[in-house]
Amino acid sequence: MISPLKWIAGTMLCVASALSPLAALAQVSATVTPAAPDTRSEDDAFLLLRDAARKDDIEKADFYAGRLTNYQIPSYVDYYRLKPRIKQLTEAQFRDYLNRYKGSAIADRFRNDWLLELGRKRDWVVFDEQYPQFALDDDTQLKCYALMSRAAKGQNVAPEARNLLVSPPGYGEACGSLIAVLAQNGQFDTNDLWAQIRLAGQTNATGPARRIALLLGASDAKMAQAIDLPALVLAKGPGASRADHEMYLVAVGRMAKSTLKLGVVALQKASSQLTAQEQAIGWASLALQASYALAPEAFEYWQKTNGAPLTQEQMQWKARIALREGNWPLVKAAIQAMPASLRTDPTWVYWLARAQQAETPGRPNAQADALYRTISEQSNFYGLLANEELGNHLVLPPPGQPVTPAEIAVMAANPGLQRALKFFNMRLRFEGTREWNWELRSMTDRQHLAAAEFARQNNVLDRMVNTSDRTRLEVDYTQRYPTPHDDVMHPATQTLGLDKAWVYGLIRQESRFIMDAQSHVGASGLMQVMPSTARYVAKKIGLTDFVTETLSDVRTNVLLGTNYLNMVLGGLDGSQVLASAAYNAGPGRLRIWRATMTRPLEGAVFAETIPYTETRGYVKNVMANATYYAALFEKSPQSLKARLGTVGPKNSAVSADLPSSN
């Protein structure tokens, strides 16, 4: 039976057929009214419209859009009304929307949606027309479709595809189809396909591995077993064919992920039936898992990987383990074997320079200095370290000309920034950030500074920091490294004897000063404190009236966060590097990582070899932030290298029951 709502909508769509596609939809929406008056505000209706669009609920999207005919952000109303019916829209409807809101952030998002549909339908004519107009170009699926379109015209896209196809869990239909196309037209050979399968096994991407196995004529069921039930495959042995060998090697890596010793035993047991290269591939899988565990065997295993085609993740961990061992020749060789996309990353530029410098200890090295100079002006962790290697400590330049009220007024009148503030006030941070960043794309340094000051005036400090970070020639470090709530922070850190520069550096990384920030695991506020941690600290410091709801209060959050940070720091030899890592990953993991150390490590080496990607980046950012804050506070040259110091092996001081912060 057809619901009355659907019947009315269908009837009105026929009546409105002479109108433009969007106008017709607007007419439908306008006619769908509730049975009784609704007291919700327009903002509430907009939030419900957004929710309906996310659930692909056409009826509700039409209903709530009909209540928003005069809403102040019509482009989003129209977008959320169209989004649930994206697969049914005609080319005219897509073009109508894009023409109506040309040049806006949401129009670029809508073009993204359309391009995905064009790729899915293999409509390369319209895809090729629209893709160059997609400004952000940040969708891996579309990049795969773009390569498919070029391949369909006979172009060789294999090198670009190899650089792009590095994360199987995110392949989706587009990238999976690209692999199939390149296999069919001969641009990918069997080595490419098996490399993709090994990568899928490494990243636990069973679906992509099964699909690629079928392209090779191998059993997709056995491929799934190798990833999901490796013990079954290992129990049967490596078999005779290449497919059997490759699946066995995938199973070796998967087994090592849960039990490294069993993975080693399985590879050693089958070694007589495997080629030298296959054995090297197996050792690479084992070495990667040993590296994640910081196991002492990792270095030995990497030395057995010569001849193995390594994934980008394996290449980087080979270099990291060489760093932990202080084996500079292997560091150099590992980095030089990386593709250009990795070699030009500041991380590996810096460590390659250090490896070059190690060849001439105590003497100048022109090659190393040349590498340092390529990144020494960057404001990141490795830019600061490279600048120090050239003999310079961080000294902040005198402030430039402050932005004027007239410059800020231009930003206040910017429609995109106004939309962003509207979204921020509605706690729609994703939409607000998209609108804000869209407007920054073509701004000058002065305009960035003015936009950052406008953000400060509206207490959107994360956008102030992000916007000011984009300047190159004119820099305002008070925008990049703000100190809000210093009336709370100063006495809290002073009482505990904490380095205020470090605490601010940590907050800048944790929450970007968003007071109502909430992590996916429930951490809250400026210092992103978990409720369980807050209760633990409150009990320890005698805060008897604490309730979880007060974590969003600045004073409570800072009080509990700084006390917890002080507890962590006190149990880790006063090392800011170790305490930063523990604050992010938890003291328990820090104890495990530190227990693997047999000798002291340079702070930068320890930071770079943290097994968790998030924590590794977090620690580097916190320590760089702290160095900048110290330069602001002390107005004297600062050394990141001295702040990092040396990290020693495990001691027993850290409390075994100390909980994680976030």
C-alpha cells in the first residue's frame, strides 16, 4: 500500500514537472506539512534534515526541507534534500544545483558525490569534464576512477596506481575496479597483484584480498582463511604452486600478528620449500610485527629481508628499527630504498641527513647540511631539529604589523566564514570547518592573519591556530600558540611545578582549545580527560565533590588534567617525551614499550619509533609545540633537542594502577 505522504509527493512531482529540477523538489517539500503545528526552531528542523539525509530517508528529508524554505543557508537545505536520492538524480538536476551554488564549499561536495556516481556508471565523458573542477581533490575513490578513465583511453597509469594503492581497507568499488582493469589490460602483472594481496593481508583487508585472488585464478576462500584463520593454512603447509606459497606467507604474517613465535616457526618449517625471495618476504612480515612489538629480534629479522619487495610501512619500520639499533648504514640504505614520496617527507630527509653526518663524525658534512637546509625553515618537529643541526636554536622574530579593524571587518563580512560560525554555534564542527577552510584557499598571509584574528574574536581558537599556521612570510606566534585561560593555567602549573610551555603544548595538540571537545572514546575538555581518570585523580587529590559533568568546566578540567600529568611525569623520570606518550597511549603501554629498551635512546629516536602512529605524531607535535611556547614565554633561544633529551630504560617508579588519560 502506498503511504499518503508518498502519494502526495508523487502527485506534486508530476504537477511541478515544468519547473527546474530543484524548484520541483522544493515544490514537493513545501507541500508536505505536518498534521499538527510543530514548535521546533528552524535550526532544529535543519538538524533533523541533516540526520534524515545521512540515513537516506527521502520522505523525512523532503518534510524537513519543506519547513526551511527561508532558511539562511539554502545551499545546505537543498543539498540534504538531494543527497538521499543521489542515485536517481538526472544530469540536469546535478548541473542545476552546481550552477545555483557555483563556487561554494557545499557545491564542491556535491560535485564529489556526482563524480562518484559517474565513476560507478563508467560515464567517462561527463566524469572527465567534471573531475578537473573538483577543487579539493581529496577523495581516493575519485582518484582511482580518474586513473580508470585514463586507462580506458589507452594511457599507462600503472606507476601512478602503485603509488595510490597503498591502503586496501579504503579501496571500495573504485580502487578494486581499477586493479581489475589494470590486470585485464596488462598494466599490472602477477607480481603487482600478489603485492596487493600481501598489503591486504598486512592491513587485515579480507574483502580486497579475496577479489584480487580471483583475478589471479586463486581460491578466494583460501585467501580469506589465510587472513582470518591463518592457523588452518599454516597447518596444511605451503603447497606447490606460487598461489599456495603466497597465501602461506600471508598466513605467516597474520599468525605473527597474534603470536610472533608461531609465525617464525611456521616460516622456518617451510623454508626448504620456498624460494629465497619468498623467504625474504616472509621475514619482512615477521619483522614488521616484531617492530610493532619493539621486540629485540626485529633487527635480526630485517637483515633477512634483502630481495623482498617491501610495502611502504615495512620500509619505514626497517629504517626505524635501524635507528633504535644505531645502525646508520642500514638507516641510510633503508631510506634510499624508499619511493620519492617517502624520501621527501621531513621525517626521512632529517634521518637521511643524520645518517650522512654519521659517516664523518665530528667533521662538517656538506651532503648532510644540504639536506637539513631543505627542511630547516619548516615549523614542524623535524624542521626545528634540522635547524638545530645547522647550529641554530629557535628564536622567534619580532611581531609584524598587527591586522587592522578594517582587515578584520572584511573577514566578518565573508559569507563562507559567516556560515562556518553559524555551524560552529550549532555544534556542527565538520560542516563549520569545511566552510572555514574553503574560504582560506586563496587568501594571502595578511588575509590569513585577519581571518585568524576574526576567529579569536569569536572564540573559535582551533580555527585561529589552523588559519595562522598557513602563513609563510608574516607570522603571528600569539595566534599560532595561544594561551587562553592563563588565569587558571598559571597557578595550576606553578603549584605543581609543571612546565607551563609543555602543558600548553599538550593542550594545543589534545583539543586545539575547543572547550567542549569530545573524543571518540569519551575524553572531555581542554585536556581531554577520561571520566574514569578524572575520578581516580579527584580521589587522589581529595576533590570530594567531583562529578563527571563538571569535566567541561575549565577550572575542573585543568585541575584534574594537570594533576594527572604531574603523576605521570613523576613516574617517568621527569621525561616530557615519555609522559606525553603515556598521556596519549596510557601508562600501561608506555611501560611495555620502555621495557624493550636495553640502553638509553636519544629522545628523537624514541619518539620516531613509538609503535602507534597516533601516539608517534602526538609526541612529536607536543614537543615541538612546547618549544615554541617556551620561546614565547621566555623570549630566549630554545632547543627542541635539549627538551627531548635522552630516554632511559624502564624503571619501576611509574604507578602500576595509573589509568589512561584518553
